[in-house]
Amino acid sequence: MNPVKVRLQIDTWKKKSVYIFFSSYTILLIIFLIIASNGPQHEKKRELVFDVKNSESEFQFQITDLNRLNQFLVIDVHFDNSRDIDLVADIGIEVTLNGSNSKDTDDQKWALVSNSKHTREIKCKISENCTKHTLVHVPYLHYQSYSVDMKLTNKEELKYFSRVFVISTYMNQNMTLFELFFRYVFVIIFVIWSIFLTFSFRNIGWKDFLLEQKSVAILCIGLFCFDNPIWPTTILSHSSIVTVLDSIFFTIFFLSLLVSWLCITDHLRKKVDKHSILKFYIPRILPSLLIFIPYLITTCWERIRDKSDPQFENTSIQFLGMYSIYNFYLMFYSFILLPVNKFSRKKHFGSKKGGSVHSDEKELIDAIDEQTDPETDPETNPDINRFSNDSNNLSNISDNNEKSTSESN
């Protein structure tokens, strides 16, 4: 084996180095988890309450101090059931959304953003809030202020409700900056680590790489896609192409991680110096592609539909199906394709007629078993080396005695 390869293997590390490496990784992971748990609030919400007891059916309110760091705007509505009965009612809601970039509140020029009519089935339990429905969803913020005119129809149904709650939700600006900071921190760490690896492997060709080293190189590319340095363009750009690219980059990382783990786990089971592309890599890449392609299509579709309709939640069924197929494949691969033990080897070397094992095949099986027998393994049983050295010394002494007796005669 190439000595450069042996020097780069983790199994040649000392125990102290292994403990330091994994302890550092665990400490950094805990630090990042603590920072993430104590980070800024993900979303901000503004709640307005309107009284509908007096058949008030028209409401108007404004949402101000927004910018592109808030990313989106969602307006939800739900009613309050103050009666001691379950209620089901169809309420018609007309919503007119206007936007303005003027900071002067006295002379604001409003531009029409959307004008929609909704009919929602309101379901209420006894003395509880009714089901929540989304009225307005703005995936990209073009204006700093928004004015909402809401009109409720079906006044006969309104007498059953006492209040209506309007909730405006948008991304917290501090959360956006927090996410941008950490994304670019990880990108910088990735670039530094990639330069270090490139400098370390500068004298080694790709063919001389170990499987672990090839997996690290592939995961570095996938990690760069996962960090997605072009993600800030989703804030500045109002195109769905950036959203699709983000989904593609994430699925590329998912594919590289899956292929790497499949190759490494199989390599641990049976270590070989060289792996054939046709016999080793292709059988693991093709099933991963069968998972990757549907996952990519489903993810892109879900992200695009979520931008246009935030109430679209049917993709959870598709994702559940994908995860089920993925788990089934892993179980099939682990429990059917990988098991290789002493019984399977004897069954494989047995003759087809009577199932008996020939003498040469039996010797081959015994030779394979002796390689893994701890009693005959010098590494696990040091007495073997001592016994072999003693026997060699005795044989040398006997040879010397025979030579001396022959010379005397």
C-alpha cells in the first residue's frame, strides 16, 4: 500500500488525537446549538382585534415599517366563538391590499397590490377560537407600508361571532441578518478548509486517494452547495429561479451524503485497495439517483407552491412516501445485500449437486476463517509471536548441535 495513504488514514491516529478531534467536534456542535437556541425570534406577528357584535362588516388597518429583510407578509384571520355550541358558517371576505413607499403619512400614494374575494368555511368548537384562514400572502415585499381593506359579507352568519382576529406575520429583520451571518461564516470556514485539504493532497493523484478521502472531497462540494452563497439573492431578487436553485443545491448535498455513507459503510465491511467504478460505485449511485430525482422535483414544486399559496400542505404526503421508500431501501440494502458471514460463505462454496464442500474449497474456507480467528491472530494474541520465536530458537540450537556432532565425527 502507498505509504502516503497509510499516513492519512484515521486508524493510524493515536487515541489522544482521536479523543481531541471528537471532543472538539462535540464542543463546537454544542456551542452552535446554544447560539441557535438563543438566537433572535424567527417571525414577528401583529394582532388586531375587531368587534363584530354590532354587525360591523368593514375594517381597515395598515402595516408599516417593512423592508426587504422582512422577506414576506402573511395575513391570517380567525373568529371567536363565545357561544356554548359548535358553529359552522360560510363567511365571505373581500380583501383589498394597497402598497406605498412614501414615508409621509399625510400624503401617501397607494398602489393597488391585490383585490381578492374569499369564501371560507368557519368551524368553531364550544367557547374556543375558530379555524384560522390565510387571506393575503405577499412572497416578496415591494413596499414599506401596506393598507388592508377587509369587508365581511353574509351578515346573517356574523351574528354568531363576537370578535374577529387579524394576524399579520413577517420575518424578523434580526433573524434575516443572523442567518446571513452564519451562512457566510460557514462559507468562509469551508473555503479555508478546502484550501488546507488541497494543500495537503497536492502531491497525491485522484487515483491514489482512499475511499474516505474521495468521500470527503465529494462532501466538500455538497457542503458548499448546502451553504448556498447565492442565498442572499432571494431577498434582493423577486424571481422563483433563486428558490429553485436553493432546492437544487440542498438536494445535491443530500445525494452526496447518501452516496458517501453507502460507500463508506460497505468499505468498512470489506476493505479493498481499489474499487471498480462499474462494480462498486455504479450500484450505489443509481439507487441514490432514483431517490434524488423525485426528491428534487417534489422539493422544487413545494417551494414554488408555498410562495404562491402558503396554505398548500399536501406535499407532506409526498415527502412521507419518499422517506418510506428511502427507509425501505436502506433496510433492504442492510439486511439482504450486505450480510456476509461464515454460514453464507460455506453455502456459497458448496457444490450444487449434494451441497457438500470439496476438499480444496474446504481448505479455502478454513484459510479465510483462520485470518479472522482471534486465537491465531498475532495482533490479538501476543503469545503466538513468543511461541514462534521460541520454536525458531530451538530449531536453530538443534541445527547447531547436529553440525557440531558431524564435524567431530
